[in-house]
Amino acid sequence: MATASQTNTPLVEMIDIEKHFGGVRAVNGVSLDLFPGEVVGVLGHNGAGKSCLMRILSGAMIPNEGRIKVGGEDKTIHTPHDARDCGIETIYQSLALADHLDAPANLFLGRELKTRFGNLDEKRMMEEAAKVLHRLNPNFKNLSDPVSSLSGGQRQVIAIARAIYFNVKILIMDEPTAALGPSETAMVGELIRHLSSEGIGILLVSHDMHDVFELCDRIMVMNKGHMVGAHPIDEVSKDDVLSLIIKGGLPDGWTPRNKQLN
Amino acid sequence: MAHIEKAQVGALRFNISAGTFHKFSALLTLVILVVVFSFGNAAFLSVNNGLTILLQTSVIGLLGIGMTMVIITGGIDLSVGSVLALSGTVTGMMVKSGLPVVPAMLLGVLTGAACGLFNGFVITKMRITPFVATLGMMLIARGFALQLTGAAPISRLGDAFGVLGNGALFRIVEQGNNGFPRVVFPGIPYPAILLVVVAVIAAYLLNRRQIGRHIYAVGSNEEAARLAGVEVHRTKLIAYSLSGALAGLSGIVLMSRLITAQPNEGVMYELDAIAAAVIGGASLMGGVGSISGTMIGGFIIGVLRNGLNMGGVSSFIQQIVIGFVVIGAVYIDQIRNRR
Ligand SMILES: Nc1ncnc2c1ncn2[C@@H]1O[C@H](COP(=O)(O)OP(=O)(O)OP(=O)(O)O)[C@@H](O)[C@H]1O
Ligand SMILES: [Mg+2]
């Protein structure tokens, strides 16, 4: 974990982002920033607009309004490809795997390794996939099975592996532990700590208060498309966060937790 | 490393129980058909008849290869029969107007590719479903073929035009005692050679190149492919263009065999091509299919037609039989998948 003000340039800034679908305002003038080595929890109840905001940063969705800066420079992120060029990798809530392909094919989808003659380098993709998958889960077998035959947890591991294998600077994790058992969840926690210690910025969407307080340096709470609160984690209690999520505001008479009583 | 080794052995076993199983059962069906027909008629199992089947299957095989790529992307191409006719007529008209045969044929293939590219545009940019888009092209291409020719066949296109469809490699002809030439070995028909070459290239593209990987990915989960940075539109454009180009190629082969450009040719051929792909294990849901499977499927249809013909079974009954074979093949596949 790192403190928020390690450096002055944020890795990424999203400024006044708007996204609507017909009458539905999914994201309503939201701004967000993320610094190197920082883990920011993005919270909110179902349908608050968290995934939309994340998908906009991944290039999966184009916002109606707003700007995105990466490393202080304005960037146009209109395709997943654009986002990857900025070092933004995403683990989608829906995992987004091609069911009929095996793990290595999914891991390298869109960025296939090739031989000198431009053929697919299946052997090297298999070896590299085995390395990164075994780092995440030493028991990962079935490397050549179509991923449709794998368990939810194994699929999640592939989605995570795909995001960290390449040169990631900004990692978006949309409920990465939703399909995982306790030991895999712990492994993802370890991974988040490890990646942030290497200076990678992480946006973690989660409903799990325990994970949030364990892993995040800062939280941002969304409610009905609005950003209703951004606080360093040591400023707020679980009850404060729940109040933000449910009511869209802090409890009456709130003072920062770390400044209470003295 | 040990892990990889083990994983690969596991994979081998798994694959045999999946796609290969279907191919194996299709191949077994093919062998059984050949054996049954051979008992029924001794002439069935002759070199000559074998070559005839090869020749007859080449057109539906070529169409089936393009169809397979499109089906793997999760689409369908109903226009191939009409595009075949249009490409063949365009080629015939060009030859008639004095263009040499080879450039005229290239132009025919290009016509097919252009029709396919148009299909791809309608599907990706206008977001029309493949079924409707290619149904439209089926009418458009047929209409063009009929309009351009006034619905009349163009005949007497010259010997050079007939070489591709009627020629053969390694044909051995002897001068008989009576002065007439005697065919010792009829040779391997050019259309059959063309089929093998195209099939090998298509299988290479699908299995060894990035475009093939992306074709499978798009059919398997289009959204996932998009999010992974696959250019979904480009992938589909390529698949439909290839299907169109192969329809053009088969049109030329067919018209060359008849030495006549027939604007009425190829009606319902798209259904044979789809049947070949489906019998060979391709799934209309996308993400599944193979060239080898489609080749086996094409030959099952070809052998059935040929064998039933020799047995004097009417073409109506043949249709009924092939219809049941299609349903049976998909049913067997589903039972296997349900386990
Ligand atoms: N493609 C879309 N078309 C129309 N409406 C959409 C689309 N995507 C999201 N929405 C709407 O936008 C709103 C925000 O959705 P979003 O998926 O961002 O919520 P979320 O905060 O991620 O919720 P959850 O915790 O359930 O994942 C919802 O009302 C949803 O119905
Ligand atoms: Mg969500």
C-alpha cells in the first residue's frame, strides 16, 4: 500500500464524465483520479454506475461528455485497443472470455505471439500462459481445454492473468473476487498488494467491505450516477461508507475518523 | 514444464472426446456409405466413379469452405448460390467480349469477393443480421445475373474456357489399334486439385494464423473478442469476402465444366454448403467448425447423391435422404454435448 500523495501527477484522471442511455443517466458528471501505487475502491449499490465508469476508462464504452488524462496528457480512449496502448488493463465483471478457445488463446487474444513467419506461436503462448497462470494458481491444469469447461474460479484466474501479463500501469478490477473461494480471494489480495508496491495504480470495484478496508488506500462512492464521496480509507468507518452507498451522503455530524476524539 | 507436458496429454484426451469425435463419426458414416454402395453396385468402387465423385463434390466443397468460415463467426451466407451464378455469368460475358480466359476468370472471382464484401458491410456497418443481409444478396446477385444475360445462357465460350472444369492432371491416353484414342487413366480433375489446394490454405488460415484465431473468437463471444482488442468488423469482412470469392471460384469451375455461362445455375447450392458444414460438425451458434469436417460432410453428400443415382433412386428421394442426414448429424452432436 502506498499513500495517495506519493507523486503529484496522477496516473489517470477522468474529468466530468457523462454517460446516458436514452433517459437513464448512468454516469453523471463524475471525476476520478488515481496515483501510482494507489489502490482506490470504487463503491456503490447495484446499478450505481461503477461498471459504466470503468468501461469508459477501458475503452469498452464511449462517454457522452468528459475528458480522460493519462500521465497528465489528454488521451482519446475510444476502443479497448486505445486503452491498452495507455497501459490500462481491465478485468471485466463479465470476465469476457471466448468460451470455445483454451486458456492460452484467451490470454493472448488480440495480442497473439507469432513466429518469424507470422504463424501463431502456440508453443510459446502455451509456455507463457503456464508460467503466469501457475503463478496465480499452482494447481491450474486443463491449459488446452476450452475455457467453457473450466470452473468460475479458473476462468477468473485467466481473466486476471490476461490483465497482468502485459505491461500494465493502470489495472481496473471490476469485482475480481466475485467467483472465487477464500484461498483464491486471499491470493488476489496478495496480488493487489504486490502490484501496487510495483507502482501500478488499481481501481477496485467491490461490494466486500472487508476487502475494501483491507486493500484500499482511498474510496470513491457512487450513487445513482453521481460521485457522492471520495475519502482516504482512514477517514471513514464502515458505517460511514454504508451511509454513503445507501443514502448518498455521510451521517449527520460526521467528522473524519482519524481526527475524532483529539 | 512438467505441468505443460501433463496439460497437453490431458488436452489430447479431451479433444478426442470433443471435435474429433464428431469428425470420426462423420468419417465412419462416409466409409459405411461407400461400403454399402459398393455392395449395391460394383461400378461404384471404380477409379472412374471415384473421380466423378471428386469432380461433383468440388463445387459444394469450395462453397462449403467459405461457408464454414462464415458459420464459425456465428453468421450464415445464403447468397453463395446466386453469387456463383453472377460470377460465372460475368466471366462468360467477359470471355464472349474478347477478354482472355484467365483475366476473365480472375474478374469473376473478384465479382464474388465484391459481393461478399458488400455482405460484410451490410452486416457490420448497417448492423443487419447475416441471415437478412445475405438473403438480400441472394436476390440481388441472382437478379443481376438474369438481367445481364436476359436470362439466356451464354454458350460456345471456346475450348480454353472449358479447361478448368474438364481438364485433368496425369491423364494418360493411348492411341488404340483402331486409331481412336483410349483413356488409360482419366487423370485427376482440375476442380478436385483446386478443392484440395483451397482446403489446405483455408485450414492453414483457420488454425495457424491470427485471422483464424480471431474468426473463432468472434463466433465464440463477440463482445469478449471486441474487449480483447480483436477487430471484429474487419474479421467479419474478411470471412464474408472469402466466402464470396470462393462462391465466385466455384461459379467459374461449374460454368467451365458446362462450357456455358448459366444465369440459372446454383439454385439452392447454399443449402448444400450449409449442410456440408453442419454434417462436418460446424455449429450455427458460432465458434465451432473445421475445414476437414466440412470436407467429410461434402463427401457424405456427394457419395450419397452419386450412390443413390447409380441405384436409380430419384433426385426427390435423394433430397429426402440428405434432409434426414442433416438432422441426424446435428442430433447426434447434441446428444454428445448434453452428456
Ligand atoms: N449498455 C447499456 N444500455 C443501457 N443501460 C445501461 C447499459 N449499461 C448500463 N446501463 C444502466 O446504467 C446503470 C449503471 O449500470 P452499471 O453496470 O454501471 O452499474 P454497477 O454500479 O456496475 O452495478 P453492479 O454493482 O450491479 O455491477 C444501470 O441503471 C444500468 O441499467
Ligand atoms: Mg458492475
